[in-house]
Amino acid sequence: MEVPDRRTRRRSRFGCRNCKLRKLKCDEGKPHCKRCSSFGILCNFMSNIPDLQPIAADIGSPLVVHGKATLQPPIASAVWTSDEFTSYHLNAKCQDFITRYYARSITIPDDPNMIHVNRKLLRLAFTCPFLMHASLAVALTYDRHMNSSLGCRRSLEECYHWSQSTVLLNRRLREPINAKDKDPIWGTAAALTILSFSSPDARTAEESWPLKSSDQSDVDWVRMSQAKMSLWHIVNPLRPDSLFCVMAATFAQMQSPLPEKGIDGIPKALAAICLLNDSSTANNSPYFDAAHAVSQILDLPDSEVTTGQTQLFMRSIHGTFEDLLRNKDPVALLLLYLWYRKTSCSIWWIELRARVECPSICSYLRLYHKGNAAVQAFLPGGALADSWV
């Protein structure tokens, strides 16, 4: 079998910011590059044009004031979100999303506590544009998940709301954080983590990591998850006046301690491939925490796998294990593959990435580690594959 060409594609050094954000080679055409024109956004070689600004009548036309581009609201305004920094007019499509998702929870479906949180967050979103943009981006992503004809790639609207939420949240974090801002900040950080995870840059397994050539964006969702948790001590979602305090049980699962020593609960075959034994600890084995985290959900029915439990594995991706994963270590990849196989059946935003990355991991392991019989046994068609379905 021929090894695929793994050369890194050259990118334009002086391209517009939109093409850099979308990880595409810019033709550097002035005043509008072809990539931006075909995608329906304003090219932003100039600093006064926002990133990923759509060319769309119902979003509002750009207006340059004192050298900075702002959005000129449509005349027929209906619903707005605004704070002291910015405002945004919700067009008909945005209002439809708010109506459809007001009484639901799409991040954790069928969770009554999250439905309660979702209703209160949407009320706050009308005075916190960064939260509104994040909520709309997640709603658009969920629609893409539900409608397979939309494909894996995120839409222009998703890119726009995601970008605006990120910019506005970063601006807000540079200001003193008041008590009223804590819940919207945490809700936005959680939404941005979901967006980062659920939006791979690939359409197919062949275009996806780990088959694709490595670059700095590999496994970027790990850093986004870590960034979200860095806000924990600042906003404290479990404080008594937080609307997230009803999620205490979920947070407890996310932060529950893993075993300190040994292999109790880890299937023998998995312990063997991770070189774990009764004396193993997180200090002497880079796979220790990840193997324990994965093992806690392997035997559960899909309907019983919760978001809190899935976070245990994400929490274990740090230090040496994170380095192994980024360097495509076969055992680290196998643990990620087993986690994907289990969690993608119950968590929709994990499934969006798993649908391309999971088969990519399998192909990579078969191509570059076909001599490792222990690893191959866990993959589809292997002797142990049926044990992990």
C-alpha cells in the first residue's frame, strides 16, 4: 500500500484574515479575494472590516465610523441584543432559532436541569450579545447535526456568530467582571467549547487528523476545553446565586477523582496494551488516567453515558498524554478512538467530530501500525472489536 503524500500545503503569507481563520490559501486579490467573494463575506485585508462579516441584507450593512466598521441595523428592527459595547439585530432566522430552542436543551438533550438553565441563559442573551451569538452558533451547529444534507462543514452563519461571540467575549474579559456577568461568561465559554469540538475542518476521514499532515491546529479542542476550565475559579458556576448551581451533579461527575493506583475497572486487554499493572499510577504511566476514564463508560448502555462522564477523559488529556496524542502515539490514539466510539452514540456534538476523526484514526493505525497486533485487535474486524461496540 502506498503511503499518502503528507506534505503540508503552502499558505499565503499576506492573505486576508478571513482566509487565515478558515485555513485556506488566499489569492491576495484586491479589494476582494476570490475566497471571500465566493463565500459571501467581506474581504478583510483592511483592519476596519470585521472577521467573517457576511454580505447579507438581513444582517445589516457595514458602516465605517471613525475608522472602525460597525453594523448598521436594518430599518425594520424587531428584536435586539445589546450591552454597553455593541448591539445586534436578530433577523427572522435568528428569531426562529430562539423560538424553537427556548424551552429545550440542545447541549444536553432531555436534561430537565439543563432546560431550566437554557431558558434563563436565553433571557440573559438579550442583554449579552456575546452569549446571544454563541447560542445562535450552537443552534446552527445542532441543525447541521440533525440535517445530514448540510454536510460536515460549518455554514457562513455559524462562522459569523462563532467569530462575533469570540471577539465580544474576549473584549468583555478584559474588563472588570461583575456578578451579573459571571453566568453569561460561563455559558458562552461552554458554548464555544462545544463549537470548537463539533466543527472539524475536514469533510472526510482522509482530510481529517490524524491522517492529514500535522500542524499547530491538531487537537485544538483540547486547549479550548482547558481554557474554559481556567474560568472556573473566576465565575464559580456552583456559587449559590448561579443559575448553573442546579447542574451540581453533572459538575461533580466532571471533577470526580480517578483511582490513584492499580487497574481495577480496566479490562485486562486494555490494561495490557497500556502497560498498566497493580502498581501503576498517574505519575509512572502517561496512559493511567485516560485508561481509567475510558473504562468507566465502556460497559454502560449508550443512554446512560452522561456529559459529566465524558468530561473525565477530556480532563485526562494534559501533560505527557497530550503530547503523545499530538504525536499520534498508537496507544493514545486507540484510547481516543474507544472514547469516540462510546460517547458519539449519546452526545451529538461529539458525534459531529467523531464521524470523520474516528475512521481517520482507524485508517491511520492500520496504515502506520499494522504490525501492532494488540492495537489491531481493538479496531473493527479485530478480535476484540465487538467488546467495545
